[in-house]
Amino acid sequence: MFIVVSYDISEDKRRTKIHSVLKGYGQWMQYSVFECDLTPTQYGDVLHTLPFSARRYANG
């Protein structure tokens, strides 16, 4: 599945953590935008690895 992830996080530590997780799964396009082509398993891994506060918005 192809997903686009964007985020607007002011806290440097949290933003850096999310960036580090996502760069392992997709292509960094702009400051806070990634394009990811993920298998269902990888998608689950991303959700599991992201901090809870970021995950709560992942499923809309």
C-alpha cells in the first residue's frame, strides 16, 4: 500500500524520533513529508514503532 505521511510537530525530540522511524520505511520528500510503499506487515511495524501520540491519528 502506498501512503503519504505528513506531520507538524514543534517538539524537536519527538519530531526527530518520527523522522528516524519513517526514513527506514519510505522516501523523505520535504521537511515533514514521507512517501512510503509498505506491505501490511511494514505498516503495522511503523504504527508499533511510532510514539503513541503519533499513532492515534494514523487510522483517521
